[in-house]
Amino acid sequence: MSGEQITNNSVETQNLEGELHSLKKSSRKKRVDINVLLNKVRLAQKKEKMESTIFFSLVAAVIVVTGIIVSI
């Protein structure tokens, strides 16, 4: 092998190693924390529960007001 081929091979090897290293770093960043996901689900359930409570309260208020108006 000539010196030029050896140099090209070592440069390509270094580039591949650099790409592998960056892939490993990016895969670390893509990890998902189960606690974060659970917190999101809990917040969504809490919001849903609050919305249903408000809706039920509004329906109950309309029924009560309608009952009072009819009884007068």
C-alpha cells in the first residue's frame, strides 16, 4: 500500500468512529424517562376530571335554576 492509501483509510476510520460516537450520544438523548410520561398522563387525567366536574356542575346549576323558575 502506498502512503496515500494508508492515510485515506485512517481518515475514513476516524470519520466512522466519529459518526458512531455521535450516534451513541444521540441515542442517549432519545431515552424516555418513565416518570415524565407518567406525570403527563396524570396531568391529562386531572385535567379531564376537572372538565367533567365543571360540566356536571353547569348541568346541575341549569336544572336547579330551571326548577326554581318553574316553581314560581
